[in-house]
Amino acid sequence: MAESETLSVDNSTENQEDPLQDLSDEQIFHLLEETFRANEVLGAETHMFDKYFKRIEPKDGAPMHQVQLSTTTPSHSTHDLMMGGRGRKRSKSRSSNTDRSLRLNAEQKCDIAQREIEEYREEIDRLRDESEKVLDNFKAIMEEADIRLTEMKKSSYEFDRDIVKGSVNPRTGKVIAEKMTRYLDDKLRARDTLIEKLRLKNATLKVQKKKLHMQLKQKEEMGEVLHEVDFNQLKIENQQYIEKIDERNQDLLRLKLMAGNTLQVLNSYKKKLHTLNLESERLKTEIASRQDLLDRIDSETTSVEDERSKAEKINRKLRQQLTDYKVPEVMEYVSEKADLYELQKKVKSWERKVEIAEMALKTHRKAWNQMKMASHQQTAWVPSVAAT
């Protein structure tokens, strides 16, 4: 009985002390997920600290107990959360041991993370330098291959031009040996000249390299060599200048776009100006022609006005005569008409007389001409008789 009473008392105290008894299943599941996430974070921190410690241990030679660290273990495990009774007692003792363990503070964690970041950056820079060297070597090999390919194509073309086609004897159809040897001698001489030129260039580059090494060594001895801080400062300034250059390039691009739009507008206005100038020239010629036509019309108008004034004067005169005209008497008209008939008869008789006179004149002229001809014949006959 006493034992049962003690067990019941222990169970009641454990129920009162265990906080998970009052939680629901969903809350326990969320608590379990949070514990998993905390374990993952602690695992990443442990892995980073392990790498850091392995890197600094051979350098520094410090023993493990001198480094301020703590074993980061989770406060509750999944097995402990799902167990009860004696398991809870073990979790209590284990949590008490965990509470007594040492832990890294936030400053130490930041220091380790910063050193790991610097290590990654150095490794990235080293890999970048190595990849750039490899890339430069590959580029140099490709350039050398391109140069060799160009030289081979050139040599093949020259050999085909000078030997295969140019040095063939047309009679025998074979290559002339003298031209072949001369071609090979020229090629060897050119190759020797190139080798000598490259040797001199290599010697010059070696001298320059030696001078640069001497200058670098002198700067190192004088303390003028740039340190990592200076390089970082130069990188920052270079980044700032790059940003400024990008801004200026953006401004330049924007100004170029504005200049292009302005040029397009200017070209459109130039086209409009050209069309307007052509229209202005056409209108000027049309205005000149219209002005000439207007001048002619004015001159014609003045002449017409003069003729009109003259016609008006004649019209007024005729009107005046018409108003002043008096109709004659009937007997006077009859007598005038009779006189007209008499005059017409006289004119006809005189015309008849003139015709008769003209006929008589023609007859007399004909007789006169005959008499003149006869007199001329007589005068021509008398000298001929006297001469006989």
C-alpha cells in the first residue's frame, strides 16, 4: 500500500511538472517541427565551426580545451518528447546537463561566419585567377592555332601558285628543280628571319620583366606595396566609378535617343521646308504670271476704256444726229429719188462712152505701133542701099 501511495504521489507530481500534458496534438506537432528546424540550424553551425576549427588547428596549434566553444545539442529530442514516466526523468537530467554546458555567444558566431565568408571569397578569387589563367592559355593556344592555320593556308596557296602551277615545264610537264630549291631557300630564309625577330622580341620582354621585378622588389623594400585594405578600397572606388560610368552611359544613351528623335523631327521639318520652298517657288512663278496677266489686262482695260470713250463720243454724236435728223417731205424724197435715177443713167452712159473711147484708144495705139515699126524698117533699109 505504501508503495502504491508513493507511486501515485510521484505520478501526480510528474503530471504537474510535465508541460506537454496540457498541449494538444497539433501544438506538439508544431513544437516538433520547430525543434527539427533548430536542429538543422545547430547542425549547420556545428559544421561551420568544425571546418573553422580544422583550418585553424594546424596553424595555431591550440588544444581543444583552450578554444571557447560549446557542444550545441537540442534541448529536447523527439524520443524524449514522445516518452513518459522514467523517460521524462532522463530528459530532465539530460536537459540539466545541457544547461550546464558552454555555448558560443553571438559575437563569436559572427566572427566565425565572417572568417568563413573571407575564406570562401579567397577561394573564389583563387579559382577565378586559375580559371582566367587557364582561359588565357586556351585563348593563346587558339590564337596560335589560327595563326598557324592562316600561315599554312598562305603557304599552300603560294606553293600551289609558285611551284605546282608556276614552275612546271610546258614541254616536259615536270616541275623545274631550280625553282623548287629557290622556293625552299626563300622559305627557310624567311623562317630564320622570323625566328631571329621573335628571339629579339623575347629578349626585350625578358629585360622588361626583369625591370618590373626589380621595381616591384624596390617598392616592397620601401613599403610602397599595396596591401589588401588598399585593394579593397580600390575595389570599392572602382565599383563606384563603374556605377558612375553606367549612369553616364545611361545618360549618354538617353541623350543619343533624344538626339535621334530630334534628328528625325529635324529631317521631317527639313522635308516640310523643302516642300514649302518648292511650293513657294511655284507660287512665286504663278504670282509673276498672274501679275503679267494683270498688267496685260490693265493695258487692255485702258485701251478698251479709250475705245469705249471714243465709241461713247461717236454714239453721242450719232444720237445727237439722230435727234437732230428731220424726215424730208414726200415730194422732196420723190424728186431726190428721180435725180438719183437720172444720175445712175448718166453714170452708165458715161461708162459706156469710156469703154468706147478705150476701144478707140486701143485701135489708135495699134495703128501707131504699126507705123512706128514701118518707119524703123525704112530707116534700116536706106543705109543698106547707100552702102551697096
